[in-house]
Amino acid sequence: MTHHDWGSRAIVTPEKSKKKKTVQIIPPNTDLKRRAVNFAKGFDINLSPEQLEELENVVQRSTETFVRDIGKELMDCRKVIIGALGDKSKRPAAVTASSDLAYSVKALGGTFQYPLMTQIAKSMESFIADRTTANEKQLLVAQLHIDSLYVILASRVTGFGSTVEQATVAALTKLAERYELPRE
């Protein structure tokens, strides 16, 4: 089968493959499976109360770390946005910081029982996506998203929240849609 190569403006006939390659699937070694699961040090399928408590403590410590780290990132990003409101040269950095923050919160919010934060971060991420800079109103929309995330985190609103929180998510999404353009 021939085709026209637009680069060289010639008719090209592809080379025929000389030999078909065969694929062999090798099942994993049972010893490798055993080491991957870590039967010696890992947890059994049926957890004892002590093991369950140990796992809950690990999750609790991780949640505290998440709250502390994301709280700091929210404050830092808010400062960058405030700085960018007065200085247009700082706006690309504010957009990048907002995008990184939205991605982090969206990815980790649900893991640590903050799906409401994930919803707001998703709205912020789609608003910031494919931007290199933003105008003043767009930065203020990003700041409102960050402020909402901070309030949820500070109030420890786990789950999807009440009707008030869901209305806030809807309002932020509509606000993002309203000020989405121009996309620079």
C-alpha cells in the first residue's frame, strides 16, 4: 500500500516487515509475589484490633500533615496572588502557583476525607488551565477559590458539606465560568 509523503512530495511504499515478532508472557515467580506482598512484615487480610488501631493512627498523622501542609500552601499562594494584583509582571507566577495548588488539593482532598475541597479545587483548576497570565478579576476569582478552600480546611468540613457549602461550590463554578475569558 502506497501513500503520499507531504514532506518530500513523493509516493512512498512502506517496507514490508521481514519477520513477525512473537511475544511470550512469563508468569511471575511465586517467590516474587510473596516478597511483593511482604508476608513476613505485612498485615494479614483479617486485621487484629491492634493492627487496625495502628493503621488508623497512621492515617490520622497523615491527615494532620495534609492539613498543615495544604494550609501553608494556601497562605503562600494567596500572598503571591495579592502581590500579582499590584504588579502585572508577577501574574504568570501567580497563575502557575494557583495551578499547582489546585492540582495538589484536587488530588489529595478526597484521600483525606475532604471531597468538598476537591470539588472547589477542580473548579479552580479548570478555571486556571491553559493560562499563562490572568487579569485582575481572574486573579480575584482564584483568590476566592483559595479563601473558600482555607475556610473549609480551618473549619475541618469533611465530606461534601451542607447545602451552604454546596451552594458555595456552585457559586464559585459560575463565577469561574463568567470570568473565564479572555484566556491568555
